[in-house]
Amino acid sequence: MSSDSNEARPPRSLSTILWATVILVTINILVIILVLLPSRKKSDPQAPRLAEAVDRIMNNSGDIQLRIRDNSAPQKRSAANGVNDQDLKPSPSESAVPEGEASAAAIPSNAGGLHGSQVSLGVPGARVGGLHGMALLVGSPPPERELLAFKADLNCSPLRPDLVFTRNYVLSTNLISSTRRPELSKWLDALPPNSNVHGLGNVFVRILRKPEDVSLPPATSKAPPLLDQVGCLYEPYMIGVVTNEPIQIRNSDAIMHNVLATSKVGNPTFNLAQTRKGQVDTRTFTKPELFVTLQCNVHPWMFAYIGVVDNPYFAVTDAHGEFEMPTGLPFGKYLLEFTHRKAGTQTLEVDWNSQDQLVAVVLEIK
């Protein structure tokens, strides 16, 4: 018996070893599966896009998009900034990569190389007002983008139920043509056939040089500057102010905004919390600058731009591309500068000697 039992033990010991081996192999397989599953998840092609979107929000670029809108396609959207529903496009970060390269340029050489024009509107003395004119864009700009972050915000999206887009290029609804603007026909007709010419909004117009014998008097028609936050957008998108002139910043929404001001030339910066509807705060800027940037960190798509100048004779083009400086500017020869954040800068010599005159400058998509 003792001999038989001793001979039977080895098989039981071998069986135990085999079962232990199977269990260890199974555990190893489970560990490998658990390790590989997260790796596969990380390789999801959507993951980099999501990470990029989060990075944009954290960096306050505000350039999160869901749809791309063709500027040539009519589409219903929110009518803010006092413009019609064809012209609203809320803005991305200044630090974001430009959405398509564009720069100021002369009209093509076959159009005579002109970059600006000065024409008479008709009978001298028939019009009363300040120096006025238009900024025009030749070419089709990159499409504007709908803001995903705005649409997803539970507080802001109900305030603007229509689509909300970036405001890189605010274009007139209609093309500019010799038929619509015969006073500009001289150089419009010199453009290549089928050129797209629109009025361009949010172009900042200022005086770079005045006649030596002219002293610029205070403006007689300039309204106090007010920058509002309404419907989770800054309105207006672009505004001008004279150095050391108080500018009012108001929150017209029943939700909290904050106003972060940044400068590249040493203007006062601030980070202002506006927690209640109707709150108004006043600030000043001490140095000329294009542009002081305002941003709401609570709503990262909200941007506004302030042109700070040393005299009150400036303007910002409207949704039709038109502008008018305050009345009171003496007649004389001036050098004007037209600046658009995306389309660049252009200058124009103007001999302003009649209120009937209109000046026009052209920026071109490159």
C-alpha cells in the first residue's frame, strides 16, 4: 500500500502544476487585454481633434467651429452689431492662425495700379457732413465659421437662436458695381471681368498726416464711446477712442462676463469682472494703438478691438463698407490710413476741399 501510494503522488503533483500554468497564462492574457484596450482608445482618430478643441478653449482662441459658411451663400443668422442678417459673423482670437492669408494690395496692374480714389458725388455744397467714403474688398475671403462653443453654452445660446459666425470679414450684402455706385465706375470698370467687389466692414480709418498749418479742433458730432456686451457678444466689434478719453464698458446681459484688456505698446491692461446686468465701468488708454484687444474669458469666443488714436477724426466702416468722420475737420490735404485685422493696411492721400467728395480705398484678398 505504501509503495502504491508513493507511486501515485507524482501524477497528482503534475496535474497541479499544469492547472497553475493555465491559470497564470489566463491572468497574463487578461492583463495584456487590459493594457491594450486603453491604447486602442487613445488611437481613436477623433481624440486629437477633441484635444485640439479643448486646447483652443483653454487658450481662449474662441475659434471652435461646427459648420463652415460660404460668404457667397445667403443664410439666416443673428442680426447683431446693428447690421442685417447677412452681415453678422462673431470673432476669433487675435492669436489664432489667420483663416486664410490676406493682405492689403493695389488693384491689379491691368486696373492701373490704383489703390484708392477720390471722386465728387455731384453738385458742390449739396452734402453736409464730415469726410466720408468707402472701404472695398476685391476677391472672395475665406468662409466664416459657426461657433460651436457659443451654440453649446446653455446661458448664451438662447439669447441668439440663429446661427452665430466669426466676424473676420463683414461684407456688404450686395456686390459693388458701376450700376450701384456710378461715382466709382472709373476704377470699377478697370477691374478684370466678374471681379467680386464688396463693401468691407470693421475697417479702422484714421489720419496719419495733416497739413502743417492746420490745427485739429475738437469734433462736433462724436458720440461718447460705449462698448456693450449683449447676447454674449461685444458690440460693436470694433470701436475707436482718443487717448485719455474715458470709454464705458457695459454688461447688458443677465449673466457674468469678464473683460480682459491686452496691449502690445504698454497701454493700461485690466481684468474686469462684470457680474450683474447693467454694470458699467470706465477705463482710459494713454497711447495710440491698433488695436487694444478685449476678451471675455468666461465666453472665449467674445472679442472686441479698440483703436486708440490721438485725435477725434477717425471712423470704423459699417456693414456696407461706408464711413464718415466727425464734422469739424478743416479742408486740406490728409494722409488717411485704412486698417483691417485680416486684409491688412492701405494708405490714401486725400485733398479734401468739398463735403461732396467721397474717398474709396481697396483691399484685396491675396
